[in-house]
Amino acid sequence: MLKALVFCFAFLVVVPIGIAYARKGGRNLDNTFFAMVFFISCPIVIHMAPLPDFRGTSRGFAFYLTDFLMMMTLGGMWLNSKIKTTFFPPGWFFYWIYFGLSCVSLRNSALPLPSWFEVLKMVMMYFYFVTVYNYLVWKKSLWPLFYIILAIAVLMFAFGIKQKYITGGYYQIPSTMPHQNSLALFASMFGCVVTGILFNELQTRRDIWLGLAALAFNAVLVIFTLSRGGLACFCFGVMLTVAVSFLIGGFSVRKWRLLALLILAGSIPLSIAAPRIIHRFLFAPTASKRTRVEMALAAVRMANDKTWGVGLNNFSSKSGPQYDYSYEHYQDQTNRAALEDKQGGLVETIYLMVAAECGWITMAALLLWLLSFYLANIQNLFAYRHLPGFGVAAGIFGGLSANYIQSTMEWVLKQYHNFYQLMLIFAVISVMTYFRKRRKASLGRRQ
């Protein structure tokens, strides 16, 4: 009852006040946008109709603080006659194909309620994408994101230090994320973006030091997770960002100095954490690997069995012992509680998760959506080669490459924090695409 009252108060009172505040534009709109992006790193949420024991990608009709701030920001821009607002930014079409095909799977859902949890999430994520896009087009600058990323890095680093050295009890640090793998993916993305900005954008001495701090915080957070995939993908993403910064952005003494500094500074925390990292790679539990393979086989069987999958957010309802999809996982099982549990595990890759729940066709739509933004960013990479913004495109190239590869081992891109971040990055790509096309059209008219 109290939760419902808080939600109603927030939705009916706080949000309208926030919209009126943001509608004035200027610093007011900057503040709501800053908070909207900053709080994707914080698990402040109201769950309506929650299913806390459910094993799925959503466990309730979740409304995060970020969602309320998004409503304020988008509402303020929409009601401001001086700000042109669109609800169909570049890239919207492929997302709605993916969303529409995902909704078709609801016809097969054994548990309809969890499916609607995921539908709400996907709708809210789209409006988050729309909000970021419209704000950045109005602002005509990507620099606000740099300072927000720095603020997020400081917060998450502080929580990570607290968990590791003060409160203790953590072997793998999650910081403000729900799981250490979520943190690894999240920090990798922002770490690569900061790397691209450091190597390519003109900055003051103060901003260079702030950028180095943000990169260091994200790197240490990835190390804290002791996630094998996270560590490998983060290193790959950063190296890829540095490589395109040199090969496409051009060589310079400043870049060589930065590279030498990063290698020297990075060797210190890596050498300290090396024993644990090596232990994780050499002595990873075989049960974990076996479960991953068994759930992957179950996902393939589900996708082959039903054209539109077993239903959005319904994987665990079909991977339990009462179905044959994951029979390898239970054939040698002696634990009575596990055999009586109606819920099974989750497949550890977003691609097979979507295939199992929504069908191979929907997985193809997911890949098309992800690939469309990846290719758009590559176009931006070359178009902004000698322009401000190239560093952001370079960082996104490295970050998305790392995230897409890590997503073959994790389904965390479906978790709220990582989904928000992905839509934020996609909105940045859309903004850069918009200005790239506008600049090209302008040059064409002059000729």
C-alpha cells in the first residue's frame, strides 16, 4: 500500500512539477538531464506487482528514479515551443521491429505477467533513447556526457572501495550494479568512451586529468569484478579504441605520451590484482561452464520447438526439471530441492536468450538492430575524422565491440542499468548521425 502511494505521489505530483521545472529550458533542463543519466548507475526503484523469487530478466513493473527524471526531461522539452522534439530519432525503425516481434511471443507465455514486465521495460527504454537524443540535438554538444560519466565513475568507484576494503564480504565487487558481470560491462563501455575522448579531443589540462581519473576508476572497477570475460573484453575494447585513434585519427606525440602513461599506470593495479585474476582463469569452477553449455542447449531446443519462442521473460519457466529442454542439467541431479523447483536457470547469452524466448526471427531482428547502430557509428568514425566528436565515435566503436562480444557470454544487456547505458550510447550515435547528414546536406547546397 505504501509503495503504491509513493508511486502515485511521484507520478501525479513530482513528475508534473519536474516537467514544469524542465520546461523552462536552460540550466533547469541541464539539471534534469544530468540526473536522468547519472542515476542509471543507482538501483533506486519502485517495483509494482513484484515477483522477487522469479528467475528472469525482469521481476516486476519496475520504475527507476531514472524513469521519473526521464518523464520530466522529455515532458519539459515537448512542452517547450523553442525545442523541436521528435519521437522517431534515427534508428527507431529497427528497434520497433525487434520490439514488435518480441511482443508476438506473448502468445506462447506460460506466465503472462513476467512477459508484461519486459514489455514495460522495453517501452521505457525507447523513451529514454528519445529523451537523450532530443536533449543532445538541442544542446548541440556531447560534452555534458563527459562530466556525467566522470560523476558516475566517482560514485561507483567509491562504492567499490567501500565493498572491498571497508564493509568486506565481497570476493567479486558489484559496486552499485546488481552483479559483478553487469559492472564489468558497464565500466567497459564508459571506459572506452573516455579513452577515445582522451586520445582525440582537444581538452584543457584540467579535463585531461579528469579524463584520466574517469578511465582509472572504470579500469579498477573492472579489475574488482574479477570477471574473466569482463577483463578480456575491457582490454580488447580499450586497445581497439586506441588503435582506431592512431590509424584513423592520425599519429601524434601527444597520443604516444598518453599511451605510455596508460601502460605504465595500468601495470600497477594489474600487478597487484594479478594473483587473483590468474587464479580465476586457471581454476574456474567446471560446474559453471557445464551449466552454461546445458542452458545454451536448452535455449536452442526452445527456439527450434516454437517459431516465436516460449514467451518473453519465460525462459526459467521452461528450463526447469518438468520440461525436457534442459534434460542434461537434471539427469544426474540428486538434489531433491532442485528437482522439485519449477523454475530453471537462465541461459548466459543475450542472443540465445532472445532466440529461446522470442524465436530465431526475433533474434535476427535483435542482431539487425545492434548491427545498424554499429555500422552507423563506423560511418561517423570516418565522417568525424578531423572534427570534434571523433573521439566519442572511436570510444563507442571500442566499447560496443567489447559489449557485443561479452554478450555472447552474458545476458546483462537486458538488465536495466546496462540497457539504459546501451540506449544512451545509441542515442549519441543517432545524434552524431543527424549532424553528419545535416552537414553533408549543407555542403551539398553550397556546391
